Amino acid sequence: MLYGIIADIHGNLEALDVVLRELRPADRLICAGDIVGYGPNPNECLQLIRGRNVQAIAGNHDKAAVGLMDTSRFNDSARRAIEWTGDQLTQANRKYLTDLPLLLESPDFQVVHGSLRSPLDEYIFGLQAASPTFEIMSKDLLFVGHTHVPLRLKEKGKEIINPGAVGQPRDGDPRASFGLYDSGKRSFIFRRVEYNVAAVQEKMRIAGLPASLIERLRAGV
């Protein structure tokens, strides 16, 4: 089976549109959290995810947008954006985010936003941070998000993969990041695709979202 693996959309409709077009050959779509937050189109992104029957788990911004996560550790720009996002959400989308699980278990892999030890908080940037999660993985493969940086780690026959961010990459490459996993071949391919960054930035300016969030999209940081 061919899976499209995405994460960290963050209300970026232009990026999500392009990525979903690229993932048309996939049999199933998986999202490792943070559909909303930062970007100007939370409802539209949620409608696309729901309409395409994407199997999604919750990220920290998803839960924060509906008041289910403390934002005291968010920086000021992230906090302002999540408060704005919460005010925009329709009732149906609010319920959808409220009900999102923290973990997805499939026959082939697991999916969590941060880590298995701390699904909404912990960042996995390297092997040291990944070690506790490797120890408690019930499958040989785990997909994560949260860092916005593509990553592939292996330890003792197990593997952790981060497909990178659809809507707010932070690895110096502004193109939307995602991946394709072939469960038959047990192979994963990272993909990047350009989208209309300027259009998203203009929407963010009109919405009054923080300037720092607007400018970082162009640099991919």
C-alpha cells in the first residue's frame, strides 16, 4: 500500500493544495498533527483534510486552538496566532480537533506528533532525544512531526521518520515537505514542492497575523 505522509500544515491552504495534488497516487493519507496554527486558512485546511478522509492525529497547536492545551510555553507570535485561529474555527471543525487522537496505530506503523513519551510536547531532533521513544515503539516504524524538519533515524532495527512540514518548513528550504511510504517495499521517499508563498503571506497580513510568522515562510525557517 502507498501512503502519503504529511505533517505540520499550519493553516497553509496553498501549500496543502499543492501537496494533496502530488499525493493523488497514494492509497491512503496520514497526517502527523498540527493542521492549524500560524497560517491564515484553518477552516479551509480542515475541510480538505476531512474531505479527503485523511487519517490524522493531534498536534499541540490543534489542541491549543480548542483550549485543550496550555499555551504558556508558546512564544508570543505563536500564542497570538493560535488565539486568532481559535476565534476562526467553525463549530464542526472545533469538534473535529477536540476529538483527534494523540496516537495512530496501523498494522505497519505508528504515528504521533511529538514523541511516544510525550505526544504533544517532546521534539525529536536526533538520536539522543529519540532513544526513549525507540524503547517503547510497538512497531518497527514511527512517523512524527512537530520539528518542521525532515528527519530519518534508525536504531536496532527500528526507524523514526519526520516528513517535514507542509505549511511552515524550518530547514532553510521554503518548499512544502512531505513523503511517500510504500509498505510493500518498506521504502520511504522525501518530497518537496513549490507553492505560492506570497499569496499566503498576503492573507496573513490581511488577517493581522504576526510579522515574524509571515516573513519566515519565505526563508523556510
